[in-house]
Amino acid sequence: MQVTDSTETTKKHTLETEIFSEEKLISDDPAKWPSRLSNSEVQYLVQNKPNCRIQLSYPTDSNGRSFSNTYFTRKFKNGKICDRSRLLYSPSQNRIFCFCCKLFANCNSTLGNDGFYDWQHASRHLARHEKGPGHIQNFKKWINLTTAFKMETGMIDEYLIGPHILPHHITAQQFLQFLNNDLFDLLQDVPLNLRYDSWLQLNGCPAHSARIVRDWLNQSYPEKWISRWGPVGWLARSPDLTPLDFYLWGKIKNEVYSTPIESREHLIQR
């Protein structure tokens, strides 16, 4: 029989629960989302896209029809098969939603509002929805936001820090790893006197506010970090512009999107 330290186990469970509760701002079930998402909820969902909720079987309707996992992929006439990663299934309502259209709530399709459940015509409806101008616009907005949230960039005096490409869905543990392993490498060209006097300002990303990250910030930047729960608070949509908001991001977007982007690798190179 293996004996474990119940105190340590309880502490670990409490820490994991606290991190989870701090980061999970909204349900994974799209049927439970409000009709209009707040900016912080949109940002959270872009960075923490829910899983498709693939199941072995699904409830049948009054006609004996049900949702199928085959709808999570689309087969084109040339034989190419594409994943519908933006399609979400709601187990509570037995309906499907389009993630990007539900996210921005400006699409007339049922996939972006109350959900779709007419399984007899599901294939036809999905194909028609994906060709609609509203869906195409929402899909582009989602991709642009996803790309923006992957990158960390900073400024100290006249020194530009980064950019540094982060994981697609960054967690508190991954951001802590960035702080421990990558941040100081990015600061190598900054003179020591500027580093000692520098402050660290973070946005409203849930990973930035987890307890393990706050503990690191309190130790490495005591009373000198600005964030959602930092010693100096900062609203997610503060009207006060930072140098990054005022100039840098606009300049980068103008350069990056001056011509169409062909792939993620092309984007990073640009």
C-alpha cells in the first residue's frame, strides 16, 4: 500500500482548482454563452477554444436522426478532406454551433445564434453556411485575433523586445515557462540600468493572472508589474494607451498585412 501526504495532496488540488477557476471565465458549452459576449470573454475563448465534444453516440430526434462525427469534417469534390475545427457540439442542447459566428454574434445563421439541430439537412446547411459572407467575415476576424494573441512584444525605452511567438493556446504553466526561460534572453541587449528600472505590464489574458504567475511576478518584479490583479491594476479595455497600443501594433499590422498571408510560416517570416 502506498502512503501519500494528504496535506500535500490537498495543497496541490487547491492550487490546481484555483488556477482552473481563475482561468475558466465562461462555459465550454456554446449553448450556455450569453447572446452577446464581452470583450474579455471573446479574448478568453479565442485563446482557449473549446473542444468539439466528439462523442461515440448522440441523442436521436423525433425522426430517429442524430448528429454524426462525420460532420466534423468536410469532403470536397477533388477528394480533399478538411477538418471543421470551428464546429462545436453542445451536449446540453443536442445542437451544433459555428464557433467564430457564435463568438462575434453578427451572423443570421442558426449556427451562430441558437444552434442547429435539423440533422436531416445538416450537410446541406453546413455547406451553405460556410459559403456565406457573414461566416467568411467572422472566420477572418477569428484568425486575425488568434494570430494577434500568439505574440508577445515589449518596449523598454527605445529598445524593442521580441516579438516572441507563443503557443496557440497558452496556459499559465506555459507562460511561466516563458518568463523563466525566454524573457531574460529577450532582454540581453537592454542595458542593466534600464532592466533594473523596468516595469512589466500585461494584458487581460487569463494565463497572466494565474496564481503561479503572480507569485513569480511578485518575486521578480516586486511592486513593479501592471496587470489585472497586479499591484497596479490595469483594465482590459483601458482608455489609456500604452506605447505598444499607440504605435507598435498598428505599424506591425500595416507591414504584415500589406499583402495576403499564405500560411502561418509566412506570417512568422513576415
